[in-house]
Amino acid sequence: MVREATNTLQKSVLWDWLTTVDHKKLAVLYLISGTLFFLKAGLMAVFMRIQLMFPMNDFLSGQTFNEFITMHGTIMLFLAATPLLFAFMNYIVPLQIGARDVAFPFVNALGFWLFFFGGILVSLSWFFGGAPDAGWTSYVPLASRDYGGLGIDFYVLGLQVSGIGTLVSGINFIVTIINMRAPGMTMMRMPLFCWTTLVTSILIVFAFTPLAAGLALLMLDRMFDGMFFIPGEGGNVVIWQHIFWIFGHPEVYILVLPAFGMISEIIPTFSKKRLFGYTAMVFATLIIGFLGFMVWMHHMFTVGIGPIANSVFAIATMIIGIPTGIKIFNWLFTMWGGKLTFNTAMLCASSFVPTFVLGGVTGVMLAMAPVDHLYHDTYFVVAHFHYIILGGIVLGLIGATFYWYPKMFGHKLNETLGKIMFWMFYVGFHLTFFVQHILGLIGMPRRVYTYLEGQGMDTMNMISTIGAFVMSAAIILLVINVVYSAMKSPREGGDPWDGRTLEWATPTPVPEYNFAQTPQVRSLDPLFYEKIHGDGTMKPAEPIGDIHMPNGSIYPFTISLGLFFAGFGFIMLNMENAIISPWIVIAVGGIITFGSMALHSVKEDHGYHISKETVEQMEKEVGTNG
């Protein structure tokens, strides 16, 4: 039965976080875990740059370098960038559409814990004979049972578990954005960040499904004598490349589109102008999402798929530059004539534009199949990829961190430290990766752990490594800023930036129910509209009353824990001298997972209500912060 809210202060803090289905708390969990994975992968990158600092260096062995390069890419894409983006999507999107929660709070929590336990499973490979070493793409036959070690099994099962979490989270965001918008919040009044989240979630549904299928086939090959990717047995290794890149290229846009949305929120706020060309930006986002599935074979120009296929995919790859160009010009026109405030968030957003353009230009160069034959296995591709991922997504994430941090944690990050950090990161980034374009053009192959003297590569590799050190120092300074600001920064109200969208209409800290009364939206940039045409506050679309909220649940945690045990059990099938039977571990994991599902299914849980009187009292208490 539905119950009245109880005093949450009586609950254990640990139990509260393990069982929470509050999208705001889950966002914080995503932020913390994604940051830890980011730091881990970044440390590996620094070690690789130290190895390449001098010719014929022996800081890392070739095998360790292969493991580092595989884990660096895998963690950064699957376990760092994606959850960090999900952190802001979870916290901000429900607030921006005027919702009290996401559509499926239980599924939202399940998505986080599946991601988390999948990441732990991948990371455990270091303790069982070595990490995966076939590259983040795990091309077969390098990843087959004949050549790939036990680490590949951790890669396969860990990404399966983590990928299911990302998939269900994507479904949840789609339903939330389509069904839970406040009255008056039409699709064409949604903030750009909500649009990019919607398109990203659609991409997740259609991209992570083939990845899950491909990983399942690779698991069957490695553990149950399957023959899907074994040419001698009638299989085909190129099929893996098709499956992977049908996922892999949309994955680039799964990461980039939310960053586009973040930039589209920051630039108008600190330009004191409405986003230029809103409608064009929406359709450009939709076109990018569609074309993202039409270009996967440009990763396979050197495989030998033929001139017709190469030409078709080269043209499609160049066409995708058009909607991206629309976004670039609209951001510039938004800033043009605006009253600009260059704080840290705006520095990140404005510098994102030229950095991403450079990455896009080199992408168009790589879209030419004859040229790609020359560039494909060189550091030119490494430079291009990092200009998109690091110069694009990470700049967007840092900007979003400074922009939304007051809303999430109640205080701003220190601007002086922030600006120093930005310039260190930006200079270090270009030092690291710009010279890698030149290294690629003079012939330095990628994925090699050393190189010979006298080839003209020594100085540029030294510069690249110095840049990596500067970037690392910038990230350390960001962590220091977080700690320093928590102790020294004053508490902020609900709208410290004079914001334009609905998240700034809520008090800080944001109440459990987000909005005491669902807001009535009357325009694009609804809060700014009320500041100009109203009294600066959102008009309610309903009278104040009891608010229904979902109960917390431990089952997302236990379901994910069970899948973790089951995945580890399957990995044990390829272990020598296992202490206990792998089938026992698989059975235990299955019992935990399906038992939790069964208990959740039969347990009647209708959530609870926060009474009208309690809501009114809470609103009075936070009113001074609003």
C-alpha cells in the first residue's frame, strides 16, 4: 500500500545510496565512478606517453603496452566518458523538462549498477593473468581463443554486463523525455541538451544491441568452441569488424551529441542571448543521429570491401559534416553580438568550437578512401580521434561541470583555479595531440610501443609527452578545486548564472520531488521568458498537493551483483586450476539475479506520498535558497 514519507535521516547512509532510485543521487554515483575510471585510464595514458618519450625506451614491455592501450581505450569510452555524460543527463534532463523523476526509477538504478559491476569485472582482469590486449576494438583473430589470453574474456563479459546497463538507461531516457514533459513543454520547446539526450538514447538502443550480439558470438567462440569468426571453420573475421563498427561509429555520436547539448546550454547563458537557429540545431541533431549509422564502413576502407562501397561511405562521411557545420555556425552566431562572460564554463564551451572543427576537418580528410590508405595505421588517426573525444567531449564535460556544479552541489567551483586549470588543460592538449598529426604524416605507426632513433620522431614525441604531463597536472588541479571549493565556497541560490531553463527554477539543494508544483511552460527558455514577461518565477500548472514518489530498492544492486558472479563464472571456464567449479559460481550468480527479479516481481510496492503539508513546510525551508 502507499505510505506516508518517513524520516529519511533515520536510514543508514550506505543503505540509502545502495537502494536509491532518485535520479539526482544516481547522477552523483555516475559522476564519482566515472571520474575514478577516468583517472585510471588517464594514468595509463601517461605511462604510455612516458614509454614513447624516448626512442627504444624500456619503461614498459610490449605486452604491458598492449594491455595499457587496450584498457585505456576501453575504459575511456565505455566506463568513463559514457557514465560522466550519464551523470549530467540523469541530473539535469528531468529538471529541464519539468518532471519529478524519470519514467522508470527502478530501471534507472539498475542501469547504474550494471554499468558499475561490468566495469569492475573488466578491471579484475589485472589480477588474473593480465588485462585484455587486443585493442579496444578486440579485432579477431587477435581476440580469438587461439591468440587472445584470459583478459579478453573479462573484456567480453564485463562489456556485456555494462552494455546492458547502458541499453536500459537509454530506453529510460527515451520514455522520460517523450512522456514526462511539463504542460506546455512541446518537443520544439525542449532545451538542446534534452534533444541531444533523446537522440543519443535512440542511438544507444540501436547501437548497443549489435554490440551485445557481437560480444555474445565472441563469447561462444572463446568458451564454447563456436566458429563464427574462425576462417578455417567457415567463419569470417570481417563480420566482427562490421558488427563492431555498426556499434562503434554511432558510439562516437553517443559521446559527442550530449557534449553538443552541453555547449548549447552554456553559450546562450553566458552570451545573454537565445540560442541562434534553434530549429536548425534540432534538425541537425536528428540528421547527425541518422547519418551516424550510415558511415560505419569508413573504418574499414583498408579491408578491401571494394571501390563502390568505399565511395558510398566516403560520400556519406563527408555529408555528415554539413549538419555539424550548422551547429558550429549557430554557436558562433549565438556569441556574435552577445554580452559575453568568459568564466571557466564559457572558456571551455567557446574553445570547444575551434578544437572540434580541427577534429572534424581531419575526419573529412580520413573520409577520402585513397588518402585513408596512407593515414589509416598512423598517428594521424590517433590525433584525429583524440581531437574529437578529448578536445570535444572532455572540454564539454569540464564546461558542464563548472556550469551545473552549483545546481548539483550547492556551491560554485573556484573560478581562479578553474581558469588556470582550463589553460593548462587546453595548452597541454594541443601540445600532446597536434604534433601527432605530423608524426602520422611522416610515418609513425600507431599501436607500437617503441620506435628507432634518427627517424625525425624524437622531438615531437617528447613534446607530446610533455603535453600529457601538463594535461595531467590540470586534472589534478580540478580535483584540488573540488575539495577546496567544498570547504571555502559560499552556498549558492537556485539560479547563480541568471539561467534560462527550468533546472534553474528549482531551489538548491533540489528537493526530493524536484518541483512542488509542476511548472507551466509558455516558451522556449521558459525561465528567461518568465523573467521578461512575468515575475521571474514559473507559474504552476496544478495546485499544490500530495506528491507520489517511488520507494528505494536493493534489487537493482543484487540483480547486477548476480550478473557479476555469473559473468565471472563464465570466465572461469577458461581458467586453469580453478579453486571451485565455474558452474557453481554461474549457478550462484543466476540464483541471485533471477531470485532478485522474482522477489521484485511479486513484491507489491506502490511507493509513498509526501503530504501536502510536508511539501509546504519543505518549500518554506528552502525558499530562502531559491
